[in-house]
Amino acid sequence: MGLIVQKFGGSSVADAEGLKRVASRIVATKKAGHQVAVVVSAMGDTTDELLDLAEQVTPMPNGRELDMLLTAGERISMALLAMAIGNLGHEARSFTGSQAGVLTTSTHGKARIIDVKPGRIVEALNDGAIAIVAGFQGINQDTNDVTTLGRGGSDTTAVALAAALEADVCEIYTDVDGVYTADPRIVPSARKLDSITYEEMLELAASGAKVLHLRCVEYARRFDLPIHVRSSFSNNEGTWVVKDHPGGASGDNMEQAIIAGVAHDKTEAKITIVGVPDRTGVAARIFQTIADADINIDMIVQNVSAAATGLTDISFTLPKSDGAEATRILKDIQGEIGFHSIQYDDQIGKLSLVGAGMRSHPGVTATFFACLADAGLNIEMISTSEIRISVIVREGDLEKGVKAAHTAFDLDVDDEAVVHGGTGR
Amino acid sequence: MGLIVQKFGGSSVADAEGLKRVASRIVATKKAGHQVAVVVSAMGDTTDELLDLAEQVTPMPNGRELDMLLTAGERISMALLAMAIGNLGHEARSFTGSQAGVLTTSTHGKARIIDVKPGRIVEALNDGAIAIVAGFQGINQDTNDVTTLGRGGSDTTAVALAAALEADVCEIYTDVDGVYTADPRIVPSARKLDSITYEEMLELAASGAKVLHLRCVEYARRFDLPIHVRSSFSNNEGTWVVKDHPGGASGDNMEQAIIAGVAHDKTEAKITIVGVPDRTGVAARIFQTIADADINIDMIVQNVSAAATGLTDISFTLPKSDGAEATRILKDIQGEIGFHSIQYDDQIGKLSLVGAGMRSHPGVTATFFACLADAGLNIEMISTSEIRISVIVREGDLEKGVKAAHTAFDLDVDDEAVVHGGTGR
């Protein structure tokens, strides 16, 4: 008997049938002898429909009111889910983020969880009830205003609640079986990982893997809380996101894979600032200006300046959605900085290799670059961390690169001997 | 400069256009120099759509969860309304029933307001903002669970909030111009009343007039809070619901009408229990059984018992919606009580005359009955209060009766000399 937190996304509860299916799943867990707390997102397209209504009323909705509006979505799904569980003869009580004690910062639309004080959830669980908690939302502890957490918010709610409840595991239900070595739509021979470390998962999420959001993995790592990513459409084991691979860290698993997976990301663009005077403080001035606009920069490359001219080029990548804004901001300071021109390129793709085994295998970079060269790809930018190598290539070449790397590191499903985590389990 | 509470129903905010129109109206009041708090219902069909979803999930939704679900409706409309006001350049803040301090009893689906502690509303108004409050909902002060108030709940929220804020007036916006002497769909010559007393309005509401709900009028009377019932589609003065008619109570208005209006009600049915033993306690036993099932009885008639048999008949009226349940309950105690049979009749209509002037005009009943006789109507049951006479007639005769009474008491619009409230204003 344990305490399990389960999280179901909007596609799992898109209609009455989905709600009933999820309810059965929850009740089965309860019947197996566990205490169950559930985090649920808004049904299917509810959030988009509410945003559409807001747009009909005003082009610039107030942040506080937009959060008030959007949180109606989870209110509907959680109440219906509690009813569906009631219909199966089990007691369920739904709680808003505020009622569940999810305390956040004040930034409407992208608040961060400060603390979870789940007194009412504990009370419900101790009463033998199933607790249903609204994902994606909380309350600003200073003003008592309702807030939303932004993208990936429901996953984060689930992990934060699980940590506060000291749950045994946080199960994230999704429409895939777990975390794969690559996107199976691009690499049909990609295989599901049995386990992955927090670090690897963080790097994969930051590199474009969609299955879990960065913030939720960060939270899980901080509290050393196991996440089990699994399908809401089957009872198969999914992927466990944990501190260390079973048997891996202690070194007794010789088959420990070097690479956990290959990620790709088409959402970034590249800006090149041409002819920047090579003076102290110029780069800082540029990137401070970008940061002040709340735009996140990913990779940065600065060429060595040509001695004759004293000028250099600076390139960086950023989300395509911030491209227009960043270009505008840079033009505003062009006179002050004195650079020549700005080039904007949104036809790039980012390809990343992630694996904790990289630390002890120095040949990874060489193998990676060689396989890309063999596939005819040109590398435009490079960035690395201890357990990740990312390169920027042409967007049109990206899928070819993913396949080449997946094969080069023996990740394909037919080659089971070197599959991640080994065959011994 | 005053403090005005405005209430807008679901049909006024059915879509984006409605929300914008209502927003303009609110802003106009604000610009006129008033502090404005607004109570809003769920948009158009939202509540029905949510009920439909609940029905798809379970035939017997849990009361707590149903309230959680339905309160999402006002959350959506109030946030959108606040945004629409923001779009006009004024600050508006929306508040749930809980945030607005609407404390209620614990009966889900038909909670009653115990108190309103509008600290956050006062704060918003003092900041110069317009406060938008969710109608129809509150919070159970013992359990902190969300409750709904049942039918007419938003009107009651508005009046209760206005009383707590010590507002100058509570404006109830509706799709008609105000309170009429009769339903204009039945009596085209019906006219709008400039004013009506709380007592008269209570009797009209209890007699089938739909424009205001009983509970909200009761609340207004208790706090002596003026209600202004008016159209959301025009700027015309509507009907003021007040303690005394202007100039009326003090007796200097000789044209004070005897009758405020004629109401009708087709929602009741009649049950006759035939052959009831005429023993002490039998009637009490019957009506206690009905009351225990939470069924409200309206009129009761007991015939004098026939001395030879010691048996009597008891008739009473009740909502048609409770007819099947009441019949079932009575059959359960037929053996114990020993009556002969039950007759159920849902083809009845109730016709009511209401007017404070009845107190001083003893001829009203005679005139009323005579006009019904002239119109060929048979009176089946009678009930009276100090300022009301109600009769039960055949449902098919009801509209004929309304017209006859309206004319008999000179309420028709062409006959202005005796119009309610006089011609002097």
C-alpha cells in the first residue's frame, strides 16, 4: 500500500468516455490498496475555446482575468471526473489549486509554484476518498488571486503535489508509452526506455523532447521523486524517471548505454548580428537588452574578430515566436552599438544527443560529427553540456540527422544488446 | 455619487456582443460618478451545457461536485466581463462567491446566504475599480466547500451584496422593462408599474410572476434595500421595488391603485385524497409525510366531513414536478391512514390578484369573483392573504380569467386615471 499521484492530460479526458475510462483506471489503483490523488488538466479543447472567447472580447486580456477564465477549464474536468468516480461507487472530492494549497508567485499566465500545503488533500485521503486536484493553477499567496502556471503546468502541479504528499511515485499518463530514444514518427526503430535519469530527462526536455516539461523534471529531481511516464490507453509499464539507472550508477551493469536518446527541435531561429565592434561590454549590452525583454537565448557563437577591421559577428538562437520582437529590439540599439546589419534565419533545426554515459566515453563527439558528415549534413553551431551535445543544422536536414545519429549509437530497436538499461531486467 | 450594484442575467451576456454591451452600460454608470459592483450569471446556455456533461458521466451527480462544476459558468462570464470592461479603459476585477465573502448554508444546489463579508469588494471599489462578482454561488463557511444557491440565486446574490455594501440601489437588469400589471403576452394592455412595494412583489413572485425571485425580494425587504428592475436593452426607467409607494403610504396620493397586478401560474397540480377518516392527527400525519420529502404545498382545502360516514376529502396544490413523488409517498401510507383513493389533476391554473390597497377596500373579493363568474369560470379552490386573493381554475380558463380581472380592476393601459401610483409623477 502506497500513496500514488496520477496526472491525466486534456486529451485523456476530452469527453465523457475519456472521463469514464480515466475514472476506471483511478478506481483500479484505489482498489489495489493505494491512496490516490489525481491531477487533471482541462478537457480537450476547453482552454483554446476559452482563449477564443477572450479574444472576441478584447485583443489584450488582463492577466489576472485571463487566469480566472482559464482556470474554469480544470474546474469543469475535475468536477466531472469526481462524479464519474462517484458513479463507480468510490468517493472522490475535487479541489481547486487554491483549495489544494498550491501557492505560487504572482506572475499571471506563468506563475511558479513556491510551496504546496495540501492539508485538505491529506484530510480527503485519510477519509478514504480519492482527491482530484486541478492542474495548471494555484493562488498568489500575497494577493489571494488565482494564477496559472503556463506550459507544462499540470505536470508540475502533479510532481509538486506528490513531493508535498511524500508520495511513492508520480504517474504521468500520456498518449505515448513512455520516453523513447527518439521521436518514433521520425525514427520507426526508436525504442521505449525503461528508465532515464533526471539529468538526462532534463537535457532531453530542454532539447525539444515533448513528453515531459522541464519544470516538472526539475521539481522531481529536487525532491528525488520518481516519475513514471506511461500510456493512459494501456497497462504497460512506461518509463521511470529516477535519480540513477537501476544498477547503472554502481557500475555493475556493463550494458549501460552511452546515449539515452536523440532529440530534435524545430522551434528555434537564428539571429546573426554582423559587424559588431569588438569592444569590451558590447556583447553584454546586446544580451542584456534581449534578456530585459524576457526572451530566452539558447546557443551563442561569436567569431574571432578580423584584426584588420576590429569587427566580429555574433550569432544566437532563440524561440521563433520571439524572433520579430528580438529583431525590433536590436534595431533600436543599432545606432548605439554601431553594428552593420541583422540577419534572421528561421530555417534551422537543433539536433541533440543526450546520455549520462558521455562523461566516461570521450569518443561520442567524434562519432556524432562523423555520422552527420557521412549523411552530408553541415554543422552551423555547436553547444555542449556534460551529458549533451547539440548542433544546429538546416531544418530540412534535421530528420536525416536524427536517423543517422540514432543508428550510429546503436539505439535502433533490433540491436537489443546495447539497448538502454541493458537486457537483465 | 453613490454605490450601485448591477445584476445581469445569462441572456444579457450570452455572447461576446452581449458582454460588450453590458460592459458599456457598466462603464457609463461608472463614468456618471458612481462606485459600481456587478453581479453576473453564467453565459446563456452554459449551465445547461454543464448539466448535460454531468448527465453523460453519471445519472446521480454528487451535490458537492455538481456545485463545483456549475460555478465554472459564472467564472467564465465574470472574467470575460472584466476583460471587456478593461478593453474600454476601466479597471475591473472579478471575484468568485468565495472571494466576495458570500457565506452560505451547506445544502448543495440550494444553499441559502447566511452573510456577506465583502472585504475584497470594498477594497476594489476603494481602489477605483469596478468589482465583478459571480452570482448564484457562495462558500459553506464550515467546510470551505463551494455551494450554489439554486433558482433565482444571482438576483439574491446581488441584493445580499448590495445590502452588505450598503448600496444606494440594486439594479436588476432583465429582458423586460420592469414589473407589469400582468404578463403582457397574455394581456397586451398590461402596463409597467413605476413602483411596487416589497409586500406586493413578494405576493406576485409567490403567485407565479417570473420577473424577480421570492428570496431576493425577501432579502431586499429585510434590509430595506431599493431594487430597480429594468431592461438591459434600453435606458428607460423600470420598476422600483420599495418599502412604500411614493406618496402612497402617507395617504396624499388619492389615485393609489387598489391592485398592483394580476399573476398566473400553470406550474401547479392538485392532489385530492378521497375518503380520509375524520380523526384528530390524520391531516397532520399526511402533511408531515409530504413535508419530510421536502415538497412544498401551496393551497389546502378540507371539506366538512359527512356526519354519516365520518369521512372527508382533502385537496392540496403542489408543484407539478413533485406530483409523482407525492403520489407515491401517499400510497405508501394509504394502509396506515385508511383513505379510499388519490386523485391527481395537473390541468389546473392559479390566478392571483395582488395589491396593498386590498386592506382598505373590502369589495375586492366580490368584484373579483363576479368578473370570473361573468367570464364563465368555475372557482375550485380559494386562498387569501392580507394583500392577495388566489383562486384555482381550469388551466384552459386561466388566460381568460387574467384578462377579465385585469379589466375589472381598471388596470388596462388606456384607463390611465386609475393606473398604479397615479398620474402625478
